[in-house]
Amino acid sequence: MNKVIFLSLTLIMFGRFSYSQNIYDFLRLDGSARAGALGGSFVANNDDADVIFYNPAGIELLQGNPASFSFVKHLMDINLASLSYSTEFEDIGRFGAAIKYINYGNFQEADEFGTRTGEFGANEMAFVVGYANNLDENFYYGANAKFIYSGIADRSSTAMAVDLGLHYAIPDKNWNFGFAVLNIGGQISKYYETSAAEDLPLDVVIGVSKRLENLPLRLSVDFHKLNQERDDFIQRFKAFTVGAEFTLSKVLKLRLGYDNERRSEFKIGSTAGIAGFNAGLGVKISDYQFDYGYSSLGLVGGLHRIGISTSL
């Protein structure tokens, strides 16, 4: 009965929530070098500990005790790091834990007359605990609980949120389907107690991945922000991403990705350059997987991601 309730609640969330202005947008950033190289197409993933950030149901398909660390060199002095881990408890289910942290660097502090009075910093982080199990044969569910912190100078804000996810696999055909509702929750404390509460970056995502039978290629497509209000129905699918992972050998993988919304957002004038396009490599050495990913922001610049993963 509890599994039926979970499935019903997840589907209700899909139809209920709408997009609005929010804070803690760092939760949307791809920390994983692999996921970033695939354009963020990761909600249907089934073999990477970082899936906990995209769909908690995906951790149920993991094997052993995978752990992953990633670092992102963002624009200017902005840096992001994440750590994830998953393990199975017999007769209970699979659990996961993760941390995502972002530092925005230092800023000059000044009074109302423009006189510099010092410096201040800004950072945000999220602590995640997840659980996943079987709904039915090849059908999985998962949920995350998140504690979120944001600090700017001497001000801070905290929040609690949950993620709900579903994953359906067709193993003999190499199909995987994912559905997730991310960042359902609200603020515990605000930067200013007299200000109105701000919304979290709610995201409804659905995606599919397919490993081709006659080619060493895995394709994935995700549709993000399905909860966001658009001018018409077709525009609801504007925020889509596409990823392709080529297995070149036992130790080397090539990854390519495309983010449609990012390309439109970073268009300057009549050109977007290569904004929205992503690429990366994965190299397996002994028991360790090393990943690199690059994401173009067009004329604005680009993001560099590195990651290392293994099974503990």
C-alpha cells in the first residue's frame, strides 16, 4: 500500500506545481562531469552514483558501493563541488548520500557613499539523503530528503526539500525511463525575517535512455522544467537536453550533449556561438573512472568539470 501511495503522490506533484521566481538555483547546476557532458540528460541513468542528484529512484539499480567526486570550474571565481555515495542494506533497500557545495568568491563591501569597508563571501550547500526500492519488476521508486543552506555576508537562509522519482527499465531491450519531481519544499529561515518566503527551484523532469544493440552508443533525452508556465503547450518542452555516450574501448568513452534552453538563453544578438553544446571524455584506469566535461555558454565563456568515481 505504501508503494501505491508513493506513486500517487509523485503523479499529483507533476500536475500541481507551477514555476515561479525562486532561490537556491545552484541546485539546478550539473555537478557531475559525465552528466554535464551529456547536456544534463541523466534522469534515466542507472549506473552512476551521481544519479541521486537527478532521480533518486535510479540509485536502486546501482551495484556495489559506488562513490563519486566532481569539481566544476564555473565563470570568474565561482567553483562547485559535489560528493555522492550509495550502498545497499539487505532486506531494506538502497540508500544514498550526497553533498553539493558552491562558492561564489569574495566581493567588495561598501557603504551608501561607495566607500569600501571590507569584503564578504557567498556560498550555498545542500545535504542529501536518499532511499530507493522496487515498486514492481523492473519498476523502481526513490526519494531524497535535502537540507539546504545559503549564506551571503552576515545573512543566511535555510530550507528543507524532498525529491521524488520513478524509474522503469526494459533490460532485454536496453531501455530506461525516468521521471522526477525535484526540490519540493520551502524555507525554514529567510535572509530577512520581514521579507516574504521565496520558492525553491522546483523542477519536473522526464527522460529516456537507450543503449543501441548494434552500435557502442547510448542515447538519452530529457525534458526539464515541465512545470514551468509557457505561452503554449509546445513551449513546455522547450527545455530539452540530448546526450550521446560512445564507448570507444574498454577504457575510453566519448560524450556529447546539447541543451536547447541554454542555447537560447546565451544567445547574444543574432549569434549563440556554440552555446548549449557539451562534450567530454571518460577514462577508466584500474578501478577508477576519470571524467572530464566541457559546457559552452557561447560568448560568455564555458564550464569545465572533472570527476573521479570508484566502488568502495
